[in-house]
Amino acid sequence: MSRRTHPGDPPPRPRRIGVHVHPRRGARLGRGPGGLLWVVVLGPDGARTPGPRIVPTGAPDRMNDGATDPAGRFLVGTLSLGTSSGNQRLVRLEDDGRQTLIDDDLWLSNGIAWSPDGSLLYTVDTLPGLVWVRDYDARTGAVGPRRAHLHLAGEFPDGLCVDLDGNLWIAVWGAGQVRSYGPDGTLIDVVHVAAPRTSSVAFVGPALDLMLITTARVDLSSAELAEHPDSGRLFTARTGAVGVPTTPWSGVWADRVNPHEQGSHTMNDPAARA
């Protein structure tokens, strides 16, 4: 099914913040400057307190997409600024500021989302065109073995979100599309966007029934920009779907974490990774 999208002007460009999640109290959580190496706690007065460092010292990488789990923990992945060699990471910041390493063999970590009941974690590895799924227990923090949910061969899934029916909505970079797949992996809907670099998607508004789609202009030629002049704008669409409310960041470690500290890392059993 084809859907109509509506472009809008982008907001003024801020400094490089990246992911920004709402808190349960006081400070907010974002990604810091300096190459997007660590998270930063943003106070109500705008003060910035550097939090845990995510990218290992000396690694030619930066953070990419992040999201809060149903318990308010922050998950974030990385990408390489050079040639990716399949060693990118997905980590979770625990309530005490430590980090749990979930994956360390990704090519380009991207979208992160949970099923409506929070029992499944979906993550995107863009370069191989994979969407992974694994069991997830937000109460205990247990993360199950991952398994391939979707393989978009020769394509580049980017950001994603989930609706109340458990359907995935995936921005496909280079395709100018947001696609919806059912929990069983069946393609059920396509939103066509007048910009090829569709980068992410979310449900917004009081009823979470308005789809917001981000796009980019990067690496488009002059001819491509002339053909797609709305590239880089935000788009909206009405699909009839309703999004899943996100959980605010717990923020419990914000007042005691050491600036720039990588903290302890715990890795899931390698057997749990495909």
C-alpha cells in the first residue's frame, strides 16, 4: 500500500548531539561532542556533565543510534568512521553506570526498538542488511541469543520503530521508503518518501499516530539533489498505525558516574551471539 508523505522544513541545525532521550527526573541524556565518543547528561539549566565513554580510546568509531529499554536503561551502538571491519558494538548502560556489552561484531549498528510488551529486542546492522531479534527481560536485564528476523539483501535498513500491533517500521536508506513488516517478517505496508536517504522513523504526537520520517542529503550528487530537492527534510505520514510509548531514561547514575569513564564491561556469552 502506498502512502502520501508531507515534507516540512528542518529545525535549525544544533551542535552535534545525536540521540536525546527524556528523563524521569532532572537531567537529560544525549551524545557528547568530540566525535560522539561518550554520553552527556544535560541538566535542566543546560549544564553538561560528561558521562560514560562508549567508544574505546583510540578506536576510529563514533556512537550512532540509541534508545531506552522498557526499564529506562540506555542502549547505544557504534559505527566506524573508516572502513568497517565487523567489530562495531552495541552496549547498554546499567543503572550504576557500568556497561553491558551486547554485541561486538556488528558492521554498522543502527536502529533499536522493542516489541509492545518489551519481551523482544530488535536491532539493525545496516551494512549486511540485517534486522536481528532476541528475547529481552527488562526486569532482570537478561538478553537472549540473537537470531535473524529480516535480511534485506543488497539494501540498507537504518532506523526503525514498532507499532502497537507489533509491526516493525524500517527506514531503508537509499530506497526512499519506510517499510512495515509484521511480527512474522511479512511485508505489509510501504511509505514512499520523496527523498532517497530515508534515515529513521518514529511515531509522534499526543496519540502517537503521526509518523515522522527523517532524511539526509549526504553523498547525493547535484543531479540527485535537483531530482530530490526535499532531501534532508523531515516528512510526516498518516498510516493508521499507532506507536508504542517510549520509556524515559532512568537517570539514576547521572549524579555519580565519573566523567569520560568507560566503566566495567560485561559481555554476554559468545554462544548467545550468532
